[in-house]
Amino acid sequence: MSTRTLTVAITGMNARADNPGPGVAVGRCLAESGRDVRLVGLAYELLDPGLYLDGLFAATYMLPYPSAGEAAFLERLKIVHEEQRIDVLIPCLDAELPACIALSDRLAAMGIHTFLPTADQFALRAKDRLAEAAKAAGVEMPKTATISNPAFFRTCTQDGWTYPLVVKGCFYDAVVAYDAQQAIAAYHRIAAQWGHPVLVQRHVAGEEYNLCAIGDGHGGMLGPVMMKKRALTDKGKAWAGVCVSDRAIEDASARLIAALKWRGPCEIEGVRSRTGEFRLLEINPRFPAWVYFTHGVGRNLPAALLDLIDGGLPPVFAAPKVGTMFIRYAQEVVVPLSAFEHVVTEGGRTSNATSPREGIPA
């Protein structure tokens, strides 16, 4: 393993209390890993709190929205790279991953290393195609359909659908609707915010489980950490959770990763129904917002990802501390107005933490 300082750029600096991004949690994992790292935060919104966490990030920058296209993303990243000499990029948001995957070879040529799925792997785990992967892995999944007309919700009961049901966005968001009026409102809001397709899924009552792991790209699942949700936000995100061990869910997750030959971080979300069956809900193609919990239970998955990128060898994991609990909280980041103004006018800011150093050779 390399002993040099690694400059690691991390996206997903948003931290809304009801639906936080993973970036700050990934940064905390790396900062507390014992690795010699220097962190650069990359954000999309001026009020993303990670932009102003000087104690964690040595520098932070604004990026163009993924909708601006690959060329704009690459040009901005080139500017950041010239100033900071990035060794590793860890993207943490679904919407930016297609561009990162498409540009991975060009990034590697610049000396920016990633550990990402292929475009085909990414497409197969998308919400509108996940049933294919689930079938290949022998994992049950609630009936899911893609819809383009909200009138579906007024007549769906004639075709065997029952309320409540779940309305889901192509990238983010899921709403449990208890009648047609709620479903139509959710459809319009999700379509306006995230675009099409919009999906509808049968609702499965039960306990929600999430599993975070890294796929090695050859069908292997590394370092799984399983969490049962104990408290939820209005958006259904975990506000509290407990580390558990469930062999059936872990085996199902391993089969999914093997079927996809997944490469990189992922989160598998599912529910154990009231009658005991596990049902897959979705696979997120990156670290989840609760990823700091993996460090808390003894399996620091962001640090393990660096080991894979830096040394190329699968890390050795201790057993997770089953029975450990996390409870999320919100806190204020207090910064001078000049710091915000600097981000507005300059597109980023640096702290006095460290200076760029050489890292992994291209």
C-alpha cells in the first residue's frame, strides 16, 4: 500500500436534514481512517454545508450541474485538478455517475483514479430495469411499472393495483400514496424535479433494511454492513438505525452483486415483509448518507475503497459490531459572510489546512 499523501475529491456536499448527501460522511470516514489523506469537497449548490467545513476539507469547489453535460463537468474538474492535484475522485450522487463513468478513462489519463461500475452495470441497476437484475439473482422484488400518464392512478385498481402504493423518481425520491389524489400529486412533483421515467411500485409493509458494501468488479461483495431503520425522516430516510446480521438478506445482496458483477460502492435497500419474506426495493450506485456508520461498526468502507484504488488488494475486514446504533442530528455551520461571498464570486475556497502534494502517478 502507498504511504504517500492522497488528495481525494468527494462530491455530494449537501446535507439537508431530511435527505442528506453522502459526501460529508465519506469525508469523515477518510479523515478518521488513519490514512494520510487530503480532502477536496465538490458541490453543486452554494448553500451545501460541506463547502464551508474547513476542519474537514482543505479546499472546496462548485461544479456545474450534471445536466450541463460531460464536457462542462470535465472542464471544471480540469481546473480543480490543476490547483489541487487530485489523486482519487469519489462521486457520491446518482445523477453525476453517468458522466463520471463515461469520463473515467480520461480522468485516469489525468492521474485522477476512480473505482466505478461500467455503463451497462449502472443501467441494469436503474429503477426501471432493476427487475431484470433481481430475476437473474433469484431475488424477489415488488411489482414495478414505468408510467408516463398520471391518469394511471385513477384506474390502476381495475388492473390489480391496490393502495397504498409507492411513486418513485428515476434518480431519487419515493412517496407512499394512499389514494389517487396523493399519487397524482407525487407524480407531478417527482417528474418536475427529477424528470422521467416515473415509476410505481407495490407497497410492502414491513421492516426496512439497508446494506452497504463494495463490489469488486468480479462478482464479489466486500465488507457488507447491514442496518435496520429505527426512525425515518418525512422522505423515508434513516434518522436512526441499528447494525444487524441477517443471513438471508446478506445472501440475497451477494447474489445481486454477483449477477451485476458490480464494481464500486453500493447500497441495497429492501424490506422484510410481515410474513418474513425479503423484497428488494432498489440498489443505489454509491455510498449512502449513513456510510459513517460503517466506520462506527468497524468496517470503514470509504477507507477500504481507497485501499482498492491505491493498492489494488481487497481489504481485510473485522466483523461488524452488531447491535451498535446510530442517531443522526443536525448542527449549524457558522462561517463569515465573506466565505459565502468567495464561493459565489470565485466558485470555491481553500482553508489553511494543507497544500497539494504528489500522489498516485498517472
